[in-house]
Amino acid sequence: MKTKEEVLSLLTRILVDEFELDAAQIHPDAHLYQDLDLDSIDAVDLVVKLRELTGRKIEPEAFKQVRTVGHVVDEVFALSQA
């Protein structure tokens, strides 16, 4: 993935397809737990799905401080650049 927009598009697709969220809810400032109503198990599932789609190992530690869609985008983008 070359841009953060591509990461956001991938993340949006995952959240819509896997978690049955409305794409209109998904934007960089959306809070994963409060706005999108994800729980800790959903967060683990999201990390697994991102790992499958990106081919990158995503450490759970990297996602402990993640709170918003924008934070997820930043972390995945950083991993894709490594």
C-alpha cells in the first residue's frame, strides 16, 4: 500500500464486510470502541484480518494504544513502509 488513502480504503472494506458496519460511519476520527462499537475480540479479529491482507506481521502491542480509525491507518501504513 502506497498511501494512507489506500490503507483507509482497505480498512473500510474490512470493517464493512467483516463487521457489518456502515461505510458512512468509517472515517479517520471515528473511535473504534465508542463510535463503531467494536470490542476487544473484534480488535483481535481486525488485526488478524489486516495481517492476512497485508502479508505483514502485526504485533498486538502496536495496537494497544490504537483508538481511532486514523490510528489504525497510521500503524498499518507504517508497517507497510518497513
